[in-house]
Amino acid sequence: MATNIPTRLYLAEDELPANWYNLRADMREKPEPILHPGTLRPAAAADLEPVFCKEPVKQELDETIRYIPIPPGLLEFYKAYRPAPLIRARFLEKALETPAEIYYKHEGTNTSGSHKLNSAAAQAYYAKEEGLKALTTETGAGQWGSAMAMACAFYGLDLTVYMVKVSSEQKPYRKALIETYGANLIPSPSNTTDAGRKILERDPNTGGSLGCAISEAIETAVKTDKCRYVLGSVLNHVLLHQSIIGQEVKAAFDKYGIKPDIIIGCAGGGSNLGGLISPFMGEKLAGKSNIRFIAVEPASCPSFTRGKYAYDFGDTGKTTPLLKMYTLGNGFIPSANHAGGLRYHGMNSVLSKLHHDGFLEARAEVQTEVFDAAVRFAKIEGILPAPESSHAVKVAIDEALECKRTGEKKTILFGLTGTGYFDMTAYMAYNAKTMSDYIPTDADLERGFATLPDIPRTRRFSL
Amino acid sequence: MATNIPTRLYLAEDELPANWYNLRADMREKPEPILHPGTLRPAAAADLEPVFCKEPVKQELDETIRYIPIPPGLLEFYKAYRPAPLIRARFLEKALETPAEIYYKHEGTNTSGSHKLNSAAAQAYYAKEEGLKALTTETGAGQWGSAMAMACAFYGLDLTVYMVKVSSEQKPYRKALIETYGANLIPSPSNTTDAGRKILERDPNTGGSLGCAISEAIETAVKTDKCRYVLGSVLNHVLLHQSIIGQEVKAAFDKYGIKPDIIIGCAGGGSNLGGLISPFMGEKLAGKSNIRFIAVEPASCPSFTRGKYAYDFGDTGKTTPLLKMYTLGNGFIPSANHAGGLRYHGMNSVLSKLHHDGFLEARAEVQTEVFDAAVRFAKIEGILPAPESSHAVKVAIDEALECKRTGEKKTILFGLTGTGYFDMTAYMAYNAKTMSDYIPTDADLERGFATLPDIPRTRRFSL
């Protein structure tokens, strides 16, 4: 174990990693390709460019280039809020009386309150470079929408945000934040799109879902001049941008001679988890380390732990390309739990492949226990975590207590993806003890799986 | 001008200042003493100890010790969130096309969202050391209440917070945050104290004031066993704790060879402003620099710019010792503007003395223009400032634009005391253009001045 480690392991500005890391370049077994939903053949750049910005499409499909330089015009923006603090949880260690060393990477110090800004800034930067005027997107918890609003304000782009209706009601301040940065916010499902109208016809009282908001945002993007759609998670280019998180941790750990044994991250679409673990997973795949990686998801939306590894649409409207992933089915609408950022039916393809191949563990947690851990962490470490991040806090505490039981002095790292400052409605429910744990029944899951596309086995294997 | 200055001028953990700086030790003309309200003689420690914790009382009265060591058990807590970022506002400079260099000290990265935690942690630490079980306090904007809730959770003390009623209604999430950290929150005026009941009788619909909430908190503290009252601003020991802000800036500026020409801070009770300017003011008083210091207050609560320099009570209930300060009168209740932390009738004695003696300028700003500056800053620099901090942002922009006019390449520093994440109601009002500028009439001020205590001139000079 290293000595003389400060509480906060800051990197200096000139130690900020200059490259993203593309994990796929180091995977011998590549993730399954994205398929065009019509032809069922691997999607080409030309298939994706009507919807997405050009450079991100290139990044989405590239599986060979290991390090991708962060453009200077973006790096400048990163420097306004990065490197993000990497903190030794000394108080938590002491309170738990654990022999484990616990570190957390705190991505919540920027105004959007989460790691989402890392990809939002990148995507807005590329859109501006490409000469676009506007972007559309969706947001669940509101973190991605806030991040995109900040990024678009900075780079001078118009932005329309479809916000999952239940979130826009639970989080009026998130809505206000997004609007303060100048974005046009529309609760989803809405009457502004065919996709939204269709869902409202079927279920006028729906609280919405990420999958549905995505359909609306894509539809608006393709119908608008000089406009594209941006997504905050699930896709490979988003994970690439988020690799800045893991790159920074790796640089700081190398600087202080720290070697993690367990890395824990919450998993919704996978962007934070993928970004955090990327460089460490690369070493594991190369046989250079034996780190355990743990994805934590809500028991109410358990794609890794109870989903199917299958091709599925990314959205409820079945308009996106097909992704091979752990999924609950594009029609699965999770109960209104308080971790809005973890209410997505699917999971990034790279992470899905890694889980399928046994490199990435997964665990599902119920929200009352997650909030128990969150409040405990807040009182001890002084930072109020986002409900999403609290899933990682819960498992980090569990693993530290396991070390206490066994006496092992492990080094645990977890991703504190964001702060809960805009999630006080959730904490109010927790304080008032009105919070429930929703666990889908097998029948709920079957209804979701019934929405999976029927892809002929022969076609899949002929690719 | 210095070169190779990073965007964020971090100090390493071992560069964190180990001492607070007591500006009074370097003032040849000392501020007027605190008076016992009964005898009108300078208050002694024994007069203050029934209300306040012992060590802070010692610090309150000491005018001779220049550097006061920060206790190790407190420094450990400081290290969890300090040193606070000192940021070069490169994007703002560029957007304003100013030759000025602009820096801001960002105190909003901790969960309480402001600098208040610096003194909250200190006061909770001393209370614990003294063997107390509980504390009471008041909060206006909610920042101090949040900070005390965090500090008491950390050091294991019970806490009752009287929150100015209008703030508790404007900021339900602040209330929830304070409660999540385990404090007992009571909107003020309340029926739990004689002081509260008296005010409610006179005006049942009052939104409350800091002065009134202070009366309630003091009354409860003195009636409760092993309990004391803590205050988050105005008093000298609070400014002493906040000197960590200026000490850090000074250390970073010295490290990079930067010399400020203008230092700007918002002023409510004076804690942030006093803390930020202390070490620089010490140099000015010693004739070693010619820095301009600017206090910015809301036009709706203009103690420096339209108040009287007189002895007054710190609270509406007239229960505190008397302080010589710029004051609008203890009975002055400012209009319900959105900078809850700047709605106090008086001002710290040291700062009042410095203003009276010509060392500290003051300016009053209306809130719509303050919010114009805040939103501009947010879009350019990426951080949504607290309404209070935005007063400093406004004047920093004005001064930078003045440099543009004159061509002078000045170095401007301002205090970004906190973030606006819990102030979204204010931003919603701004976005909806329903925000008004309240400026008290001369008659309003006269009503306030009529509440000033009548202290015989002879008694005052016989001290």
C-alpha cells in the first residue's frame, strides 16, 4: 500500500489525460455489431449520420484505434471543471471500521451535477465543428439534459430536451436549470411528435420512459434543418468520452502507486461505469490485473441481472438501430423509482459483452437500502450523493464490510457519478418513510421481453 | 503579469494554510467594542458565554493574536473539501473582450453549497470539544443551516435550525437538505419561543427576517441544557474562520506571482467578504499594497450604502449585545428579495470600521441586473452562482468592462461564495420575468432607524 496519500488525489492541469481510451481496441472478443433495423446488416456510418453527428458516428463504429486525442477546443472546456476530485474516503473507512481503503471519483462538482458533462461537451463541440445549428436529446433524471444545456450554451447551439414526464414533475428545479441555460424543455411523451402522440393514445397517464423520450428526440432531429440528435449513454462513443473518468483515476493511482482490487459503478445505460472501468478493464483483458468489476443496478430495472442478452431497439418507438445488449425489452417501463438515470431498459453493448463473457459482475439493489447507504455516506463524508450514484455507495459499503469480516485489506474504488442536490424530492420521500421498493414480477418481465424484435437466427449468424 | 497560470490554481493538501488570520491584530484603529446591552460597557467573555461556545468567544474578543492555528481535528474535516478551487475566468475575459485578468474563489463545491461550512465546522468542532450536546442557529438563505446540519452530523451534535419563513417556503429543497442531515428545522417566526410569538402577534403574515430568527435561536439555546447558539455571520470569530478563504487565495497568488488590483465580495453580514479580503487588507493597512476592496450589497437591503454607523442590536428581539456597525435598524425588514443571505439589517464591526475609515468601498445593486450577470456568467463559465454571489459577479463584470474602456490590464478577484442549485425558485422568477427590484424608500429607512437603541452619547464616550 502506498503511503503519504492525501485525502484528495488531485492531478495538476498538465496531468489531465489528453486522450480518450477506446476499450474495444483491446478486446479480443469484440461486442456484437450495431444492426440496421431494416436490413439486419451491420450499420455503416451512412446509416447513422442522418441522426447523429459525424465524428461521434466514426467513434461509435471504430474498434481499432486505442487512444483518441481530445480536441484542444474541448480540452479547454474540460479544464474549467476537470480533473475531477479523487477522494480517499477516510471518514467512511473509520466509521465502518474496515481494513479496506476506499476511494471515490467525484464527478458531481460541475453545475450539471454529474459525469454527463464529459460527453455533452464533446458532442456539442463536434456539432459546432460540423456546422450544425441545433441539437435534440432526451433526459431521464435531468443530469444529461442539464449537461447538454450547459454545453450548448457554451458552444452556441440551440437545444430541445425531451424530459421523461415523471422526472420533470419530480424535479422542477432540474427543469428550471435546463431552461436557465437556454434550452427548450418538453415533458415526454408529448404531442409534438408522432412517437409521443402514439404513446399518449395508448396510455394517457404514463409517466414516460427514456426509451419513449429518445423516440421523440430522434423524430424532431431528423425533421429539423441542421439539427442532429445526441444521446447521453448506452452508445459506444459516449463511453469513449466518459473514459476520461477512468483515465484520470488511472493517472492519479499510478502517481501515488495505488492498485485497486474492486471497482464499483452504478449502471443505467452504462456510460459512467464504462468510462470509469475502461483503462482498468483493458489491463484485465490483457491479463495484467485481476480486478473485480461490479455493476450496480436498481432492483426495479434489472437489465443485467434479470434481462436477456439479445438484439433490441434503443427506444420504445423502435426507430433506432438494433443493439446486442442485456435488455428488459424496449417496451419495458420501469416503476417510478427515484433513480431516474437508471430507468433504461437496455445496456451498452461493450459492457453487455463483458458481462456475458464473465469479466463484469452485476448486482441489483432496492432503493430504500440504497438511500440508507446514501444518507449514511452524506453524514460521514459530507457529500449528498445522487440516487444513481448511491447504488455504488451501497455496494462499496457492503464490500468494505465484507473486508472487515474477512480481515482483507482491499482497495475499493467507486464512481460517485453525481450529487443529489436536484433530487431532494427523493430524499424527502426517504425522510418521510414513504419510499417503496419496486421489484418487477416475472410476469412484468415477460411483458417486456414480448416487445423484443424477432430476428431470424439465420440472418443474425449470416452477418 | 505571471505566465503559465493554469485555469484552476489548486493548492496541494500540504499547502492548505494551517492558520486563520486575525485582521484586528493589524488594525491600528480597532473596531468599536461589543457592548453589554444592560451596562453599555464592553462585553466580557463571561457576558457572552451563556449564549456562545467558549473558544469562539475568546476569538471574538481577541484583537492581538495575528495567526490562530486551525485545530488538527478540524483541519482533517477541511481537507475533505478544501483547498477550494481558485479559477481563472478565461472564458468570461474572452467574452467581455477585456484586458483585465479575472479570478474567482469558488466556495460552492461542498454540499452546503457555500463558504458557510468553514465556520460551521469550526463552531461544531469547538462545541464538541467543550462537551456540549446540542446547538441552535438561524438560517436565511439556508446555506448556513445546511452547513451547520452537515457539521453537526459529522461531529455528532443535535441541531435546531430556525429558518426565515419566506426562505423555507421559497426553498423547500434547502429545508429537505437540512433535515436529511438530521437537524430539526423550524420556520421562523414560530410559536416555539416568546420572541417568535411576539412578532407573530404584531404581524401574523410576516415572512420573517434573520434578526427575528436569531432571537428565537438564542432564546432556545439559553433555555436548553448543554446547548449553545451559533451564528453564521456578522461576528468577528466567524470572519476569523472565514479567513481560510483569503489565506488560500493569498497562498495560491503568491505561488503563481499574481497581485490583485481589485477584490470584490458580496456583503450580507460580512463573513465571506471579511474572510476573502482579510490577508490582503492586512497588507493594505500596513501600506504594502494599494488594492481596492469593494463590498456589494442588494439595493433592497443597503446597510453600507444607506445605513447608519451606530450601535445596534444584532437581532429584532433586542436580546444580543450591541455592535457598532452600519445598520438599517434592528427592526428593518427587507422586502422578499431572492438573495436570502443578504437580508440582514447590520454588518460586521470590522468591515464597518474599515468602510467608515475609507479602506473598503461599497456598492448596492438591484436584483434583476444581478441575475442578468448571474445567467451570463453561468452560460460562459459553466457555474450557476448563488443569488448572493451574483452580486459580486455583477460588479466584477462592471469592473472588467471599465478596464476595457480604459485599456487598463487590472487583476480582478471576486468571491464566488456559493452555487445556486437550491435557489432555482429565484431563477424561475427571473426566467419568467416576474422578478421585481425592491428599493426601500427614505420613509422605509426612517422606520428602521427608529428602532435603533438610544445610547447616551456620554456613556458611549466614557468607555
